[in-house]
Amino acid sequence: MPDLVLVLLVILIVVVIWRGPKTLPQIGAMLGRGVKAAREEANQIRTDRTDRDDRGSGDDADKPPAP
């Protein structure tokens, strides 16, 4: 875990040198929007699974309805 923190710190320093400190808020905002979208998508998938599981057991849910 400490290795990950060190790597992220080095990446942050490289980004500041490469892009300049004025663009950091924009980069942070983009990263925040990406994390938010990923969380919303994960919650949607979790909700869909829960709804599917509530409708029936695993074997019956995969079969098409009888005519």
C-alpha cells in the first residue's frame, strides 16, 4: 500500500511539472466526474441485479416465459 501512495505522489509531481499548477483544478474535476460516473454505474448494476434476483430464482429467471 505505501508503494501505491508513492507512485501516485510521483505521478502528481510529474503532472504538475508537465501541465502546470493552473490545470490541476480542471484535472481534479475531470477525475471527480469520472469517479462519480463509475459509482453511479456500479450502483445501477447492483440495483439491476437485486431487482432480477427479487423477481425469481436464478434458474427460472433465465428461461423464457411459457406461451
